[in-house]
Amino acid sequence: MNKTCYIIGAGENHGLDITAKSGDLIIAADGGLNYAEANDITADLIIGDFDSAAQKPTQGNIITLNGEKDHTDTLAAVHEGLSRGYNTFHIYCGTGGRIGHTLANIQTIAFLSENQTKGYLIDKDYVITAITNSSIEFNEKCSGYISVFSNTDVSTGVYIKGLKYELENAKLTNTYPIGVSNEFTNTPAAIKVKNGTLIITFPRKHMKNLNNKN
């Protein structure tokens, strides 16, 4: 059963188009509680060290983290979602602000992929996702730019079909960005990697037009 965990972070808010269904989970990570409250969204769980929240919450299901820790508040929220059986994660307000946090959240998306779980980091106009030893497909309604990067040192057996620039059994590395700014061609498109993890960015408007087989 597909269950979605929505995580609201403390980065820049570019719209919370959260459509939670019965059984889904909404987590406010630290300052993400400010955004949730401003948008009349009730968080099922509030987690963080609350260094970026307007004030420390006193009501609700709260997990307080130590200010000195080895993981971000967002990653702690991800672990909570995983422990509760969720297999798809949509992370909002996880980009902008301090660049280190944006990079940390991209790594979190890669972590989810490498644990056979779908993750989407939702920015203003684009979504960042990842695939590991698997594939992702887009339908013919997609347009605009899409980029593909290797997160692992080397990704082999990379196939790109249906985009302006195609690849056949290629090798990508995490030090040469050959996959930046590819383009949809209004035909079905697919990206596959046999060994490795790919980071993929695509227009946010096309979230409904993809099939992540991770």
C-alpha cells in the first residue's frame, strides 16, 4: 500500500500543495511548524530542536531533538516516517536559505532512493528526486528542462530515452555534469540506471506525469 509522508521544513516556502489522504502523515520539522500553521495545515507530528521555530510548541505530538546532533531535523523526520512504514516522501520548504541545508536535503533524497523509497524535494519551479538501480518514466505531456546527475562516484548502465539528448548504456560520474539541461520532447521519456544513484530535476508542474519505479 502506497502511503505518503509529507514533511514541511524551515527553508523557503514556495507553496504547500499538500493533498493528504487518510493514512498519510504530515510532519512539521522545526520551523516548518510556522508554515504549517500559517497555511492551516495540522501536523500529525512536530519534530526538531526548535532553533528556527517562532516558539517551541507545547501542544501536539512533539519529538524534541538535542541541538547538537548528527542529523538534520528533516532527516530525523524522514527516519520517523520510515519507522512508521511510509514509502513515499514529499519534502516541502527544504531548499533556499542556507545552502548547506539544501545540499543536505538533496543527500536525504538520495538516502531514500538507496533505501528503496521514493523521495521528492519540492522547490519553487522544480522537483528533485533520485533513482537507484531502477528507472523513472514521464508521459508525453511533459515539457521543459530536465537534468540528470550521478550522486554516486560512478553510475553505469545509464539509459536516457525520449529526451532531446539520449544516452545508451553510458557512464556518468559525480564530477562531470554532462546531464544538465536536457529537454522533454512531448514524447514519453524514460531514465534508467543499472548500477548507481542518479539525482534528477524536473518541472514541478509534471509531478503528476511521472512513474518512479524505484
